[in-house]
Amino acid sequence: MAALNLQGWLPIRIWRAEPELDWRVDWCWFGEQALTQPFFRDAVEQALRLPFNQALRRETPLATLDQWRLQSPGLSPGLFIFHASRCGSTLVSQMLAQLESHIVISEPPPLDSLLRGELSVAQRQMALRGLLSAYGQPRRGGESQLVVKLDAWNIGELPWLRQCFPSTPWLFLYRDPLEIAVSHLRRPGMHMVPGLIGPSALDSEPSGERESYIARRLGRLLQRGFDHSREHAGLLLNYQELPAAMDGRLGDFLGLSQAQRSRALACSSWHAKQPEQAFHGDSEDKRQAASAALIEQVQRWARGPYERLERRRLGSA
């Protein structure tokens, strides 16, 4: 098998044009550029504007991921971040992205494609190991940790990652479900729009009312987080603990030095998704904005899982 040279390249899309065709991987040249943007797709958009990437695109079979892993093993994942959405996960990933020792990949679409795609067990495991090895390639020198933040709906696929990386620590971030629900009513995430992300672990019986639909899916998401935390021993972290937890039990969980904690906390006064803006807490505003219908639906579908998470978190802490 011919040697590969994919140093400086990262997978940006995994796809197949038709169900009967083989899976393919699109790569993009990043060179030594650090991934400090709030989301991986933001980094991809910036990289694709480079003249080099506009002139030269690279596409390979899915098996190339495993070939590259065997030829050039990257860092194994040191942390998986799962979350309930709109609850501080971007803040955590952005704080860790300030550390030169950390490679932070935030919600990469290729990972979701593999986790929820129609692949055999063996093919999925091989591709997952290869994809994260590609993301874990040190490109600047000195990187020693790979952190991967997943999409909110990927909590349903946590067992797939545990099969491939059984010893990788993981955490589940969550927040008062009423505050999350208000955020999605104002500006719905992809998983809160019927049919937008396709089948997922959050699916339940259809509901015509937006308040009920959001509350049901949020309840299932929180319940999955609770169930997996019991089965797979993940760290539970409430939005209310941020950012101070980075200098406390979260920093302890991650094994960070005091210097690393201070550097990570230095960016916490800025909006994680809009770094040019100062951060202002909005919990009280969200609770006051909730309609009676939304309060009733959240109480019915999501309050119970949230309270179970809280009892477990406070008990383990």
C-alpha cells in the first residue's frame, strides 16, 4: 500500500452520493492553523477561503482514514463533551482551546455522519478510530490532548464511542430545561426542527405544538444523559457551575495545572459563540420569558430527567 501524506489535512465531510455507492472523505488543508473557532464548521469555512484549498481539493475512500491512522497514529481522544445544547458546552470547549497543549474539535459534521450513518459495526469502528486519529494529528508541535465536543443529539450514540475508546473520560453538560427550551423557541437548533437532522435517539411520537415537541425531545436528551452517566460513569456538570468549575472539580477531572486553569478562565468573560462580545448571563431573562404553555410542557416532559441528573450530580460531588 502506497504511503500517504496527509499531514496538515483534516476530514471535513464524509458522505456517499447514493446508498449503493462507497463512502467518501473530503479533506481540507489547515497546515499549522490552530482550531480556535467556536465550531469546527467555522474553521472549515475560513480554511476553504484559502487560495490553496480553492485550487486543490482532496477526496479519498473511507478506508484511507484507517490507512492514515496506521501510518501516522494521532492522539487518542482525551475527553468527549456531550451536552443538552445551549448550556455552556461551547464555553468549555473554547476555554480548553486556549491551551496550546489541546486540540479541540467542536461538533465536526463528519463525526455525526459516522455515528448515525448506515455502516456495519466493523466499518463504523474502523472509521471512527481513523477519523479521530486524523483530528488528533499534532500540526503545530506540543499538542498532547485531543478534546472532541459532539452535537447535542449524539448523546444517543455515546455507546459507539465507548466501544472504540472505552477509557476516554467524558462529561455531560446540562441546564435548567426551561431555559434551554426558551432558547430553542427563540432560535431553534437543528435537532429542534422536525425532520431536519433525520432519525435520531431523540425521536418520539409526533406533536403539533412547538412547546410540546421541544420539551419532549429535551426530556429524552436529558434522560439519555442520565442513563449513560449511570452506565458509563461520566462527569455531570450543570451550567450554573460555569465558569468557576474550571478552577475546581472540572479542572481536577481534566488534570489541569493551575497555569492551565488560569489561561482557560481568561476567555470566560467573553461570549463563547461570539467572542467579540462580552458575556452577560440570561437565565433570569429566559425564565421570565417562558409562556405558561411552555412551562407546563417542560414540567411534564423534561423536569423529571433534569431533577434526576441533579440528584446524581450532587450525590457524586
